Amino acid sequence: MASSALIGILITFLVIILVLYLVQRLPLDGRMRQIVQVIVIIIGIISLLKYLAVF
């Protein structure tokens, strides 16, 4: 159980980093890019909290 949760957390963390990198590569203006980054981080934190059984 603990190892599967750890793997899930690691995969989620890597996906968050990958999505943030891809957002940086998009041709968006600074304000829009910042909004998208905040949304990705919030979704990532919520999914990490689900793996830690907070929700």
C-alpha cells in the first residue's frame, strides 16, 4: 500500500513538472501563462493531497 502511494505521488509530481514546462513553451502572454501555472499547481496539490488521504 505504501509503495503504491509513493509511486503515485512521484508520478503526479513528475506530471506537474512536465505540464509546467510545457506551459512555459506555449506562446502566451505573461499574465495568461501565470494564470495557467497557478491553476496547474493548484490541481497538482489537490491530487497530491488525495494520495496522502487528506481528501
